[in-house]
Amino acid sequence: MEESYKSVKAFATQSYTACGSDADWAEQTEHFVAAAAAASLAPEDQTGAKGNNAWKAAMQARMAKNCEMILNDEGGVANEAEKQYQMAQKYLGG
């Protein structure tokens, strides 16, 4: 798990410069997916004091989905936040 974390964290850091430069939505999607994976895999001693990693992963995944929707010119009304809350509730057994 540590090697996976290091790998996706390195890619997220490297791909960060793609965000906002030329609006290459595919590259930005890749960055946000890697950032979500890094947040999910971060060791406990790397979580920091600014929030929890589940929230960070959800936000990065949401950004990836937004970029994908722009890339594919999708105008759907899919509410990603609501989908994520439903998944979390199902996971928690509610």
C-alpha cells in the first residue's frame, strides 16, 4: 500500500501543473484521480491536521468527474455529491 501511495502521490504532484494551464481536461482528470487515490492511500502519519482523507478523496473524485463531463461534453444532471453520500451511507450500513 505504501508503494502505491508513493506512486500515485508522485503522479499527482507531477501532474498538478497541468491544472489550469491549457485546459486539457483529460490530463486534469488524470491528476484528480491520482490525487483521490493518494488521499485514500495516505498513511495515518501523513493525513495532516486540515481534514480527513475520506473527504479529500471524495472532493478529488468529484473534480475528476467534473473534468470528465467537460471533456465528453456531457450536460447530464448527475449529482455526484448525492451519489457519494448514498455510497457512504450504504457503506456505513444505513
